[in-house]
Amino acid sequence: MQDTWTPLRVLDWTTRRFETAGVDSPRLAAQVLLAHALGCDRIGLYVQFDKPLGPEELARYRELVRRRLAGEPVAYLVGSQEFWSIELTVDPRVLIPRRDSETLVELVLAEIPDRSAALRLADVGTGSGALVLALLRELPAARAVATDLHAGALALAAANAARLAVEERLELREGDLLSPLGDESFDVLVANLPYVPSGDIDRLSPEVRHEPRAALDGGVDGLDLIRRLVAGCARHIAPGGLVALEHGFDQGAPVRELLERAPGPFEPAQTRADLAGHPRVTAARLHVNA
């Protein structure tokens, strides 16, 4: 290693180390971790690219690199993740929001003709609050209820809502799936529930295995929680209202079938692909005469 470490030399060295270890997006990971260690943004790294780093700065950075090489996700190491151009606080209590989930936000917004309408939203299994917070930012007159089984996740969602100044339009409720919704109905109900088949979890990447198993495990076929939600969600959706569900890349057809057979009745379901072209979100409207 060099006697004098500058941000540029540190980034070059770490990128090569991450490449050798098979770390995803090695240069980006190195930049994000170094910016976090130095308390600046990524642009700031290049403003001071030739400034020697001090021992404490290097020590903080080396520890982050060590933990990343051990498989910890970058988002947990720095405590944040961008989603829908929103910076969300995340930690091991919740699943890390992913770009794939933005597909659900896109679908819902495309189905809303008037974004200024005073809509009622529900987000079941909210986690960090990514979905509901993105929707509240885009729908300024909407109000929402978000549920989660875990108090820790709700505390994190509450902190994110406060930081984004939408806490007055969001009510957080603890409980299992739809039970916290009582007898209320909503114009839009969204959910990104666990959908990984139990037998597949131990074969996931080390990064994903650091995330809470309860946020991943969808039972034998991955559809246990989605199946339960679909069976009871119609009574929480206003006539003509929309339900939109994220699922695995190979679960579009079975989720459409679940919705089409569910009490309601629902109109024919549609599935939208994510940026990689994989079926990712399935949605249907409750019939207006339901």
C-alpha cells in the first residue's frame, strides 16, 4: 500500500480489491463507502482527490471495506438507500429498497388520472416505507395507512416520513397483513410482501442473506403471504380501486390467477416488467359494481 493515501489512490485500490472479490458495482461501492467515511458526497471525493487522508479517516474506511468484503450490503453500512429519488434511512430491520420496486410506483401513478385527487392509500408490509412515501410525494392530496408486523420497521418508516415532511398524511399501524386496516377501504392498496421460496433463501447472494429473513421468506412456493392478502383484500378496496403487488420474476402468471379467482370480483389483471424485462408487478381493479 502507498505511504500517502489520497481519495483517488484509495478508490483505485479498493475497486481492484472489490473486483477480485466479485463485489457488485465495485467502483460505485468504493465511492459510496469512502464518501461516507469522509462525511462528504461522491462529488466531494473528486474535489479533494489528491488530499492526503488522515489515520482516523483511513481506519473508518478500512473497517467499511472489511465489512463489505464480508458480505454486508452497502446500504446497511452507510445507513441509507436511494429510491424514487428519495434518500431513505435503512438498517437490518428492513429490506433494502430496490429499483425493481419502482416499477410498482410507476404502475400505480400511470393508473391515476388525477394526481391532485384526495386519494386514500394503503401499503401492507411497508418496511422502510419506500412505496408509500414515494406515492405520497407524487400525490400531494393523498393520505395513507401503512402496516407492518414489526415495530422496528414502523419506527424506521416513521423516521423516513418525518424527514420527508409527509408524516401528517401517513398513519402507521402494527399488525399482520390486512388486520390493522379494520373495516376501512382505500382507492389504492399496494404491497411488496416476502416472495422468495423458503428453499431458495440459502442460495441467495451473501448481501441478500444479510437482510431480514422475515422480509424474504414467502413459504414453499413464495406466495404464502400474497395468497393470504389477495384472499381478503377486496373488502379493503373501494369499487373501482386498484391493488398492485410486487412479486418474483416467475410469479406473474400465478399472481394474476390468484387475483382473477379472488372474491371481488376483480377486473382482468395486468403484469408490468421491471427495467430488466422481468415480470415484477401485477395489478387489478376491483369491479365498479363490487
